Amino acid sequence: MVEMEGSIVELADLLRHPEDLDKISFLKSEFTRKKAAVDRQLKVGLRDQLEVTQNGISSISDGQRTVNQIKEEMMKIDKLCAEAQNMIRDFPNINLVSQVHRNFTQVETMKANIESFDLRLKDLEQLLREDDQDIENQPNILKVHYELTQLRDVRDDAMDQIKRAPDSSLEGHLQDYFTRLDDVIEWFNDHIGTACMNLIPLVQADNQGMVVRLALIIEEEEKSDNKVKALQDAQREYKDLASRFKSMTNGPKQLRGYKEKFLTAIEFYAQPQFEKADQRFLEEPDKLASILKWYFNDLFVVKSGMTSLMPKKWKIFKTYTNIYHKMMHGWLIKNIDNPELSPPHMLSIIDWSENYYAKMIKLGWEPADLQPHVLDHREVELIREYRQLIVKSVDEWMDRMFAADKKSFLERKPDTLDNNENGYFRTKTLGDMWRMLKEQTAVAGDSGRTDVAEGVFDAMFRALKSRQSMWQKMVDEEAQRYLSPSRDSTTDQEGMQVFQDWLVAIANDQIACIDDNEAAGQLSYLTRFTRDLTPLVSPKYLTQHANAELDALRDGFVDLGTHCITLFTTLIFTVDFRTTLPDFFTPKWYSEYAMKRITTTFDDYLADYSKVLHPSLLDVLVEELADTLLAAYLSCVRNKHARFRRTEPFTEKFKDDILTAFEFFQTLPQKPDLAGLVNVDFANIKNKWKVVNHMVRLLEAEKGAGVVGVYEEFKRENWDLGLGWVEAVLRARDDFERGMLSGVKAKAGEVYVERGPETIMSKVK
């Protein structure tokens, strides 16, 4: 069940989009190929395992037969001895004399060995001192080994005899006497260890004599250990019988393990080099082949220079290869399991696998000979992890940068915004964000795999869209501080200018993402991102997915930039004009110059922000000011005390307001602060303001058919004309009657107008 769930998760990861279904045939062939390769390896491994098992069974059977034969022979000898005692006359006396003579000889030999022990030990110390002076050659090492083995046997025999003696009181004294031997043994072991740790350098230096001497010593010690193991086994299995044969108790009594220490020294020699490789790999992941060059050099030295110097039964090249391969496997697995591993390091390891086996083939080893697989066949998993490492890095970077932006945005501290080379406001992290995306794109491209790049780009698309959404949500929430009806009017101006600066900076950022200045040779961030993306993905992904995502991003940048300018304008009308707009169409309207105050405020804002706002957004701002002014102006008909009396010159006042607004927008391009920066589509503005004429006509029209006719004409030109607003206009007439509204509602039910683009009336409340 768990395996099935794991398979489902892997399939879900491979088939993330509908178009990925087209990959099924490719994935099927890929998995079939890999399965066939695994099957071949399993067959080879099974065959080798069967051969090893059969050979092992045969060896066990042969060994059992040999043991039984030895047992039978020993029993025959024991029987012959017992029979001989009865056959030979006076055998007990002869046997007793023989034992006395043998014991006397052994005592005499032991006495001579004990008396010469100190002198022989001094000779060994002198030889070791001489070898200390020539540690690379150690010319005395064979002689030292031979003599040291003899002294060890003397000690072992002496200690064995004292332990079997009825009086063991002298055992402590004897141990003290042999203490110096332990020091000499340790000294000798240091020499052997030094030689083992420098075996490859010795071969490289063509010091064959030293290598051969070392091999002879290790081989002799291996034989000695085998003898000790056999003796221990015999004593354990046939304790009573073995004790009767004194020759079986002669010689070494303990395992010395020189062969095992020799093999351990191979690991100890390689380990520091792997540790050095760790540090270099951390600094230069792209140079892994160079970092591990020593590995293959060592194996080549063993193959070409050491094989002929070692006993054939050791199979020294295979021994070295197995040890080195397991260490390489452990080193690579340790790195790929490191949670802090970066994408470049992961990619380097993935690529290394193929390179590694190619080099090992040159040394004469097939992949099937090298077990376990150097990466445990985790290439597919590692590719997926490599992609996820990049995705994780992208997400973490985006989160950190937006967190920094959010902190700066909410704190409104000075110097939290930048100015670009043209002086336009910009946030501090925009350039860093696109630089990071470019770096991660390069990392994904280094993999040489379209599936990795496509997965990374999907994550980048999501991150960029999320950033757009978060910016819009954050500016909307902050704007509510000033736009909320429950706001404290005394604090309206607090921080609003800095907030407006941020709105301008965020809007400028969006333009920087999409604005290509071909004349100046400057490409937008999104265009450069697209150029980096295109060669790394498949044509199908580009046409069926990436292009749509890029278009959506472009639209998102435009929408967010426009939204910020719209909020900027809304703040002006909500905060700056909170005391001006309520006076329109009231008795105070006739005596005030409210429209002039509004256009003067517009002048101030445009003068302040024209140098820090991108020109294309400046045009958007002017258009937003014109549209918002018109919508707010028309909505003022709902003002408290708004009333149009026939006796008052409201028509002339409408005309005065319109001319004031027209004069402002028409003369904008000629103003010194805005010359060459703003392009005003005055004809479009003038055309939109025609709706004021319809409003005036609704106010002036005769009751009944006159009002209904004006409404019908108004509705046909503006399909989104709201009936609620028309009702508010009619109720503002001093001669309002319910019949007017009834006629308009009846006509609204009759008139059908086809929906089209939104007009200015959609913004009128």
C-alpha cells in the first residue's frame, strides 16, 4: 500500500499539467529501458551470488571432510600410542625418562631465551633506531619482524607455562620483565603503520623493495593468524584431544590482526583526501572531476605498480577498488542527503555518476562489478530533488524580499525607496528579485534537462503572480486607512504622502518589468527573462504554456501599475477634496470656485510627481484624474441639500465648471513642469464630459415626454447609465414629481441597448 502511494506521488509529480500526458509514451520507454538495465544487473548479481554460494557450500563440505579425516587420524594415533604402551616393555619408565629429557630441554631453551632476551631486545631497538633515520626504506624491517616474532613467542610460551604452573606467584614479575617488549612492539607497529599509510606514495616513488618487504611481513602475519584461528577452533571443538598433543600449543597464542590493520590503513589513507574534497567541493562544485582526480590516480597506481608486488591471493587491485568504491559511495550519499545541499552541488553529483563509471571502465571495471551503485540508482529522484532545491530557493528568496518590502512599506521609514537613473521612484528589491531569477534560471539551465527547467519556470510564474497579488492586497488594505468611512479625519494626512510615494514606486516597478525602450537599447526585465527562458524549454511547453503565462504576467504588471495610480487618484479625491466635493450643487456652489480649487490641487500633485513617475504612468494619472473628477462631479448630485431651482443660474455654473476643467487639461502639455512629459488626449476627455450636457438637459427638460426623451437618448449613448443616478438627478429638480420617475422607469423597461465597453457612467454612483 505504501509503495502504491509512493508511485502515485511520483506520477503526480511527473504529470503536473494536461500537456504532460503526451510524455507518457516517452516515460514508458524510459522506464522500460531502466527496468531492463536493472533486470540485467539483477541477473548478473544473482549469477555471481549463486556461484559464491555454491563455492561456499563446496568449501564447507571440503572443510568438514578434512576435519573428520583429521579427527579420525588423531584417534588412530591415540589408539596406536595406547597400544604401543602395552607392546613395549618398560614403556612407562621409558616415557617418563623421555618426558624428563624433553622438559629439561625446554627448560634449558627457555633459560637461554630469558637470559638473552634483554640483549636481543636492545639489538631490535638499535635496528628500529636505524630505520627511524631512513623511514621511507626501513632496510631492517624484515629482520626486526623475524626477531620480534621470536621474542613474542618466547614471551607467550613463558606466560603460558607460568599460568599452567602450580605456583603462579611469579607471573606479575614475569609480566614486568616483558614490559619493554610491548614498547618495542608498539614501535615496530608504528613503522608498519607508516609504511601502510604511504603505500601508494612508495609505489609512485618506485620503492618496490619496501613494498615487497611490507607485503612479506603482512603475509606472514596473516598465516600466523590463520594458524592461531585453526588452533583456537581445534581447542574449542576437541579440547581434550588437542591438549594431549603438545606441538599444537607451540607458536603464537593470540591474533595480531596485521592484515585487518593493513586494510584499515587503506581507508585511513583515503579518508583525509575525501575530507579535503569536501571543502573544495563546497567552494567549487563545478570542479568535482578535478577535485576527485586523486581517486583514479590512486587506483591506477595500484593496478599498474602494486599488483605484481603483492601476493596474488590478495587480489590487491580488487581489494583497493572495493574499499575506495564504498568510500566514494558513502561520500556521495552523505552529500546528497545533506539538507543544506545547494542546487549546483546536487547537479555536480548527478553528472558525476556517469563520469565516474566511464573512468572505472577505463580501469577495467564494469558497473556490475562495483557494488553498491555509487548513487544507489537515485538519479531520477535526485533530478527531482535538484529541481525542488531550485524551486525552494526561488520561493525562499521571494518570501524574504517581499517580507523586507512589507516591513519597509508598513514602517514608512525615510530612505526606504530608491530612485533609478532617471529619478523615478522604485522599491529597493525589484532589481535583486530579477537578478535572483536570472541566477536560478542559469542553475536550472546547467542541468541540461528541459523537465527541470520547466518545473523551475512554473514555480517562478507562480511566485511572480503571488507577488503581484500580495502587493495589490497590501496596498488595498493600507488604503482603507484613508478610504474607510469610519476614518478619523484629523489623521487623514498622516503618512499619506509617503503612502502615495510608495504607490508611485510600486507602479514604476511594474512598468520597469514590461517597458522595452528599443530606441535606447534597453529591454524590460520580463523581455530578458523570456529570452533566458526560451532556449531552456521544449517548443511545446513554450507555445502551449509559457507564452500564456508570460502574457498573464505582463497583464498583471499593467493591472497592478494602473491599480496603484487609481488608488493614488482615489486618495486625492477622498482626502484632499473631502470638504470640497460636498459643496457642489448646493447653494454654496454658486458662490464658490470649487472646480478651480480642484484643478489647482491637480497642478500641485503633477508638479510634485512628474519627475518621479514614469511618463507612461503620468498619462494614466492624467486620464484617471479626468475620469475620477467627472465621475465625482456627476455623483455630487446626491449631496445633501443639492437642489436645482429654475430661478438660479445653474446652467451657467455648469458651463463655468466645465470650462475650468477643460482649460486645465487642455493646457497641461504647455506647462513648464510637464513639457515633453505628458500627452493629453483632450478630445477623448471632452467627449466623455458630454454626459454633463445630458445631465443638464435632464434638469431642464419639460415634465413628461421631455424628460423621458432625454433619458432615452442618454441611455442609448451610455448603456451602463444607472437608473438610481437618474432618479437622484430628477429628485434634485425643484419641480420634481413622481410622474417624471414613473415615465423614466417605464421607458427603461422598453429600451434595449446592447452592452459594449464601459462608459464613464459605470463609475458614477
